[in-house]
Amino acid sequence: MPIAQIHILEGRSKEQKRTLIKEVTEAIHRSTGTDIERIRVLLYEIPNENWATGGVSKEESKMNHS
């Protein structure tokens, strides 16, 4: 049973997340032949305040560019 774990920044719409889950599932199915029903996709949404690059959180970066 393949399990795909995906970490993304918060803020995407439900439709975008549904599309991501569907397309990742289909890619795993095509590449491994695993039945769709056995594929698990886990999305982890990270708050902007908890995602940083170069010591600056995404939240801080947005505030500085406003």
C-alpha cells in the first residue's frame, strides 16, 4: 500500500487539494500498478508562520512585502 506524504503551505482551495490528491494517486497507480483503492495520500498544511527560508517565516516575508 503506497503512502504519499505531501507538505504544502496553507492557503490552497479545497478544489486545488482535491486535484492534487487525485493526480498524485493516478501517478502512483500508473507507475506502480497499485489498485487505486490501496493508495493513500496525506496532505500536511503548514501554517505560514511555521515555514521559513533563510531564517524568515513566510508570514514575515509577506508582511515585509506589503
